[in-house]
Amino acid sequence: MLFLRGAERLPVFFEYILENMKQLLTAIAFFGLFQLGAQELPSTMLKTLDGQSINIQDAISDEGPTVISFWATWCKPCIKELTAFMDYAIDLEEEVGAKVLAVSIDDSRNSARVAPMVQGQGWEYTVLLDENQDLKRNLGIVNVPFTLVLNKEGEVVWKHSGYSPGDEEELAEVVEEVAAGHHPSH
Amino acid sequence: MKRLLLFAWAICSATASFAQEQNTFGGQLHGNFQLDGQLYLRDESIDPTGEFYPDERFLGQGYANFVYTDGNFSSGLRYENYQNVMLGFPEGYRGEGITYRYLQFKQDGLDITVGNFYEQFGTGMVFRSYEERGLGYDNAMDGVRIKVNPVSGLSLKAVMGRQRFYFEKSPGLLRGIDAEYNLSKELFPKLDSAGLRWTIGGSYMSKYQRANDPFLVLPENVAAGGVRTQVSKGPWSMQVEYAYKANDPSADNGYIYKDGNGILANVSYSKNGLGIIAGVKRIDNMSFRTDRNGSTIDMLVNYLSPTAQVHTYALPALYQYATQINGEEGIQLEANYKFKRNTTLGGKYGTLLSVNYSVVQSIDKDYVDPALDTLRTLQGYYSDPMMRGDIPYFHDFNVTLSKKINKKLKVNAMYLNLFYNRSVLEDGLGDESILLNPDGQKLMSGDILILESLYKVKRKHYLRTEFQHLSTKDDRGSMAMALAEYSIAPHWFFSVQDIYNYGNPDEAQRLHYPLASVVYTAGTSRFQLSYGRQQRGIFCVGGVCRVVPPSNGVSFSLTTSF
């Protein structure tokens, strides 16, 4: 009964959507205009777990696909994704020479918690810190988890935001396709 | 300035679209877009008087960010729009406009940014400018930033500007410098051969705000400084940061002339499936804003991170800790261990065990009676760092076990014991008024049990369930929650949940809080539609929290990035 009360309000909601549809479509068309074909990573400095600076462009692999997974110690879906993908990462590394970079966007207080968490979870990824979130901003990422796949030329060929169980299967397929020199079909 | 930047940005964007066809510039444009809206429905059970029911019925807000980078050049802007700001967000966000734009270039070893930027010194105890859009937190700087690395291992930063205050700027100015030195292998080969990595740093920040008070001689310039170090060797790592702030009478501290200080230290060990971190923190009068009359999350210059775990499960998240900037002390211990495969406790796939303990309390305060303060020192109180404070603020002890049972099933179990001082954390009462009437404190303690399972139905089809139970006699009483999510990778996600507040001391408030959502994801775009009832709560990101009123309605959210 409670929810029925609001039913009469629904038309207002749709009206609003319709009114704003035009603006929304313009915005989407605007995005489309700028959609560039092959993107490379913007030059951005990150830190390794022992405090050394490294440019993301030097951290990616030029021999096989690179997976970059943005995460944070406080982000549960991120931890689920990295844990679930670990099973696939071992095989992908052996079979197609894939490299996985787990880029933490934790601020510098929480970044002290990154190394203990990585060990405690038993992850074997290369972990980098994006403490001021410069790379996250340069890549236009809204929220973590966010995953990118690069081919061996260093071009971004696949992106995905969010994580639901099963996404790791999709990601593994994409990495295999990219390793085989195809453009991912999804 | 604003127009000039906009113009420059327009040229850059034009170049970007030009580059797409000509491919001569090789620049890149990235960005994102988010739009949220909610149609609020009148629900007399959760809101009998209609106090939280918005006049607009529908509230929506959104933003888009654009960042263009081309070699050593980068520029960006953000457009924000609030029609009107959604319930629970700061009311200052009303209207629309370009709230963030910058140009950045690197030349001769200099890295220069003009316009808006986000920056932090060390862990942020002296200065941190950052954004948390989901929370409505944004204290972006508007000014100039210069970064330079004069010699290998040394990095210097200088910033100057004003902070964002919703659609305006802070009344005060900020000027600051920071230096960090990574003791390099070249100059210190002995350190390197011993496997030691050592970084030291220091920062200084000064704010200026004009003062014109008929009764008090207020300092117009207030300085703060900090020193820090990080040492690591093999699996061991240690970080210490100390910060000091000169006298800064403010609305936060009741216009007292006491200095402020803070210390934060961590030691961690990580090796072979074991990760342990232990931290201590003490903060004394460290509120630092570019407006001495500021409150809540407005115009904070520094960031005092919470030493408590951030929970994402719904019931523990109802009682989330937030740092008390006027003073607190606490410790945090966290251990993660992975029992190896094929051991007794590890089983076939290994088992993860995680234990977390954090406790926070007030600092010792010996109040100065204003009547006896004949010299008018206006110190407010004296604090002995070796003494413990009397008011408990918060504690959280929790144990989590995660285990993969077989190919199809994974389970997570969590036990959590919680203590939460509502007078301090919800009502924001100061220590002095609590000590005058300790029996009037609103305290909450409880136990939470959570059981989560993930079942693989078939390839790319997963069912996730959660059962949570909070048992307590305090506040809203006991609650039970059930949740089921079905996901079909990579596009669809369905979720239903219900929280039943069966133990509410007020029988009329023994309500159900059902919520159903559908999410569609395509690559980097995500659309979410939800319908249901949400209870009053505290929403926190990174230790900064805001109170969210109860609501009922249909909400949607669209995010995309490119």
C-alpha cells in the first residue's frame, strides 16, 4: 500500500525524463564526437609499494596484453574482482604473456594498508599507487573498480567499469583475444 | 582569468577533434559523465511530518569532466548541475556552472598548473585538497601549483590559491610548500646494499584570512607545518608523520588560542600471505579551515584520516566512524592471512582470515576555568599526551573468514563487535558538555553477524546472497537483513533486499526497508534504476561522512566514461 501512494507521481518522473531527453542526447552525441579510436595512456607518475616513482607508460608490457585494474582497500567489489581474477591471471601470464597491474587509488594514509592487504589476499599482481588519483583523473574514471586492457602496442582496446561476479570470465576472454591480435568483440 | 582559461580549453578541444582526423597532434581526450535523480514518494511511516519530503518531488544532479592531454600539456574542466541538490548532499550545491578548469604544462623540468588542482602534502595532516563527488566533498584549489625535481630523488611542490566553497571561493588564502626526499641509491649506496628504502619529507602551509572582531584579536595568518618519514626494509615498513598548527581560534574549537598538533604512525609487515599493520594516532585541536567560521565539511585545509575500517556491508555501515578533528586518540590493528592450499585450515583452495581492531577515544583535557583565566590566555584547556581521555568514541573488532568451498560456491562469514558514541558521532557534542553530564550520553553497542555466499549457477551467471543481523538494545534496536543479487556477466545485474528493523523500541517504527535495483552495464557505461525505502543513515567515504535522511522513491543513476 505504501508504495502505491507514489504511483501517481510516476508520470511526473517520465515527463522530466522526456523534457531532458534532448539535452541528454546532445550530451551523448558530444561524447561520441570526441571518442578517439586508439588511445594510449597519458604519461602519469605513480609510486611502487616501496616509494619509488614510475611512469605508467614504463610499467606496461610491450610483449603481451596488459590489464590495468583500478582498486582501493575500502572497495569491496574491487577486492572481489582481483581475488576472482587471480585464478585466470596465473594462466594468462603463462599462456599469453599477459601482465596485470593493480593500481590502488588509496590516499597516502590508506596506502600503508595496501601492501599488507595484497599479501593477506595472496595476490601476485604488480601493485602501483595512484595516491593523488592523477591517473584516475587523466583517464576520466568515475569510480572503482575500473578495468582497462591494453594491447602490446600500448593502445587501450577495452574498458569496463564496475564489477559483478562473472565479469572476470569476460575479462579473461578479452585478454586472450587481444593476445591473439584481435580487437575484442564485446 | 576564467574566460581566458575557457577560451584556451575550447581551442584544445577543437585541436582534439581535429587531431582525430589528422592524427598529427596525438593528444587524448578523456572524460566522464554522471547523472543521478530521484523521484521522492511521500511515506508517512518513515517521515510522519513530511519534514524530509522535498518540495520539488524530483531532485536531480549531474556533472561531466573532460581532460585533454597532449605530451607535456594537459587541460580539463568540469561542469556541474544541481536541479536541485539531492537529499543528504550539502545544501550549498544549488544551481549549475563550470566549477573546475585548469591548464598544466611541463617545461624545463618544471611542472606548472594554473587554475584548479588537487594536491596533498604527505598524508594530508597539513594540506590535502581532494574531491569525493559521491559525497559532495570538494575543496579543490584555485590558483597556481609548481612542481620541480631539482636533483634525483628530491621533489618540491609549491601551491598558492583559494579553496572551492560550493559555487564560491573560500574567504581565506593558502600558500604552502612541500619537500620530499627519497634517499637515492647513487648518493647512499650503503642504504641500498642494506636493502633499506628511506624517504623523508616536510611541509609548511600558511593561511590568511582577514579578521575584524570587536572582542578578540584574531590571528590573520595561521601557519601549520609537518615532518614525515617512511622507512622500509624487506617485508617491514614504517611511516611516521607529525604536524603542528599555530593558534587558530575558530568556530570548531570555540575560539580558543591553543596550538594544535597531531601524530600518526604505522608499522607493517607483509610477506608470504601474511599482512599485518599496526597504527597509532593522536590529534589535538587540528581543525584547519580557510574560514575560521566554517563548519561540517566546508573549506577544510587538511585531512585527518580515520583509523577505523571502512565497512561496505549495509548494517555495519549504519555506524561508521568519522574523525573528530578537535581531538581524538586511537589505535588500529589489522591482520590478513591466507592459509595455504592443501593444509588443514586451507583446504583445497586456501582460506583467508582477516582480523581488525580499532578503538578511538577522547584526549585528556584539563579545562581552564574562564573566571580564573585572569591573564586572558584563552587556552581553553591543557592536554597531557601521556594521559588517556575519559570519553570512549568508538570501537570495532571484527573477524572475517573467506573460503572457496568448491568450484561453484564461495562463502564469507563476518563477526563484528561495535561500540559507537552517538552523542559525539551523530550529534557532534563537544567533550566539555559530555563531561558535565556523562549520564546523558547516547551510546550504542551491538554485535553483527554476516553470512555471504556466491554461487555460480552456470557460466557467467552468479547468485550472491547476504544475511546480516545486528543485535542491540540501543538506538534503533535489532535489525535483520537479507539480500539476493543475480548477475549475468557482462551486462545485467538484479538485486532485491530487505532490512527489517524488528527490534525498534518504538513499535510504530518496526518497519521493513525493501529495495530493488536493476543495473545495466555496457563497457564503461552503467545505468541503475532502484525503487524502495531507505532508512536514515550516515554515508561515508574515506572517513568523511554525511547524514542521509530517510527516503522512499524511484532513483536512477547513469555514469559513463571515455
